Amino acid sequence: MEAELVLASSPTDAGISCWDLRSGTEHLRFRSCSSPAHGLTSVAGRFLASSQLRDSKSSSGSILYWSWNKPQPEVKSFPTEPINALASNCEGTYMVGGGVSGEIYLWEVATGRLLKKWHAHYRAVTCLVFSDDQSLLISGAEDGSVRVWSLLMIFDDQRREEAKYLYEYSFSEHTLKVTDVAAGYGGCNAIIVSSSEDRTCKVWSLSGGKLLRNIVFPSIIDAVVLDPGEHVFYAGGRDGKIYIAALNAQVNSSSNYGFHIIGSLSEHNKAITCLGLSMDGYLLVSGSEDGMVRVWDTRTRNIFRVFRHAKGPVNNVLVIRQPSHCNPRTSMNFQAFSSRRHVVLPSPLEKYSNSHDDNIDTKACINCQTYNNIADVPYISFQTMQNQIKELQQQGSSAATEMEMERLKLERKRSMQMVQQWKKMYENLHQFCVSELLDGNEHESASRHNI
């Protein structure tokens, strides 16, 4: 079974805690982190990133990067405004941030370049999540709306000008602040579940763009997570309970909690702020204002393990695959490992977009599916890739090496195609010469025969 890690952060300066999900071994504790809700993300397992809001009244914020082998943040970025929610796509190509003004920012991770910015909501963005095929971005906000954005639309200037609205869907049935959003499987045909301070969770269809189910809870719900089989979802309430809601069960009016709510988990003393699930769906992780992180067995509904965060409440939990270069803090070889393996992090995120980028035809590649060969992707700009490589090399970024490899693969593909063309031309030329030679011989024989 693949090893998984649990990461927990706090709105107070309590850092980021890290444990092995199943063994309970504590890994390196990362310092100097004061994250807002939904402000912690793992960028493709390469490094950690978190938005920072040390003062709720401040007009500025920051985004910090941590490598897996150093406790202190190594890269600091300062966006134009405080960022609440932070997310990255599964490949770690892009990072998106939701601002307190309602703006959404999209950066290219390798270069730190601000590729796009758009006004998404009337009030602060509270949560961001990518669809499983990475083609859609779903956002929730304090204005009570949930909006679905197509990344292809975001990057297609012509379609943006022609479209009446930039978003694909805007769901506005919540009456109060949206606290969390979870997306299922199926890309544009998936379901999404949103929670709100109006004490409801709503299930939406992305294929039809309509509300499928409205579930009313006994408490305000701040966190939701979908079971991998999408039979149920878990909702963390401010009353300290984790409610289990059925997605495909019949309405049961005899439930103790209400329609579609089939049970609950209760051990936390204070509000449940965040939830996560293991890859197999058998372990549920919950974080609370009581400073505890509990791991539940979803089959027996018993507590499997308990972790204590340093100090202060927990407002973010992540469950991720353990990176190959992440060692437990308790390992005797940790210091030697850290000094032996130095990871170079990407450049800081840009504060403003570079106006020069507007003259480049292709500035980004949206990978909606996985390709076996990078050369098979039809919308990669070779010139753009070369320019990015040169810039990254000048910055001394390790991402330049990766992009150089992709460029070489692309060149190899083109070289092979050219070799095939030359072979074909050679075969045609050879056939032509043979035909001409045979025709000439036949001509000569006929002439001699006539003589």
C-alpha cells in the first residue's frame, strides 16, 4: 500500500504538522505558517505552498513555499492583495489563488508568471478546487455563489470576448457564505457538493448545470469531502459532529438528523473545520478548533488514530501521497539526507502580469488528459517553450532541466518524422530509378531486335 501523509495547519503561527497516516510517525514540522481556511496545498508533491493572513485587517498578504527537507519557508511571494483559498492542479503546472476582493489569480508555477486574473465574485473567494480532469475550476465565495470556470475559456481570448459570461455555471441558491466545495469524478459530467453557513449542503450536476439535492443539517457545515465511490459524503459541523449524508439513498424521514443524513461521528470538542480522505476512502481525517486531528475508520466508524497539532486550532488538513524524498523527522539519517538532497524551488509568484506576455500567442498549455508523449499534445508552442527554458536557465531554476527534456523529446519526435519522410522519398526515388532502368533496358533490347 502506498504511503500517505497527513498535513495540518492553523490560522495562528503554529506551523504545519506532518505525520504518516497509518504508522503515526511524525515527519518534519514546518515553521512560520498562519494559513486561512483552504489556504494550504501540496504542489504535485514537489513542495508545500500556503497563503498567509497574519492580520485579518491587513491590506496585504503573502504566499510561502516549503521544500520537504527544510522547516523554514524558502520562497516568499507578495500578491497585490491577501489570498484566501489556494490550489494547484495535479501536475503542479498552475497555482490559483482567490483574493479577498473576489478576484482569482492564475500563476504558472515554474516561472512564477501571473498568466491570468479575473473578477470572479462580488465578495471574497473562500474555496477553490479543480475537477478531476483538471479542465474546470470551481470556486465558492462569501457572496453565497458557486461558480464553474473552464480553463480553456479562460485562456481563449476570442471565446472570452464572444461569451456572455466568463463562467460556465453560476449556482446562487446558497443564502450565506460558501464554506467548502468538493468535486466528484467525471470531469464535466461530475457532481459537486457545496456547503454554506446557511446550514445546507447542495449537490449540483455539472453536465446539466442544475441542483440535484438540497440537504439541511442541524449545524453550520464548514467542510465536506466525497467518498471515492460517491455513495456518501461527509460534512463537518460547527457542533463538533461529522455528518454522513447519502447521495443515492432513498429519502428517510425517520432519520434523527433529517432527510438523507444516515449517521454521524462525534469525538471533537469544538467545531470541525476541515476534512480529508485516504486514497482508498477507508480513512477519514478531521481537523477541529480543539487543535486535534482525528483519523476515523469509515467502515467501523471508530477512531483509528489521533494527532495533536502544536498549538491553536486546526483549519486545514491534507492527505497526500508521501513524496519519495520526504523522510521522517525521527530518522537517524535525516540530517545527512537533508544535506545530501537539495531541492531548488520555483521563483516567487509575480505581483502583476507582464504586459509583454500579451504579445505571445500561446502562453499556456491546459492538459485535460494525460499523454504518453509530450509531442502528442497539439497545442504546445515550440517557440514559447524555448523562451521559457531560456528564462528559467537564467534564473537558475531546476524546472529548466525538466523543460529542456521536454523540448528534446519534441525535437526527437520531429527528427523521427523527418527520417520517415526521407525514407519515403528515398523509396520513391529508388522505385523511379529502377523503373527507368528497366524501361531503358527494354527499349534497348527492342531496338537491337529490330536491327
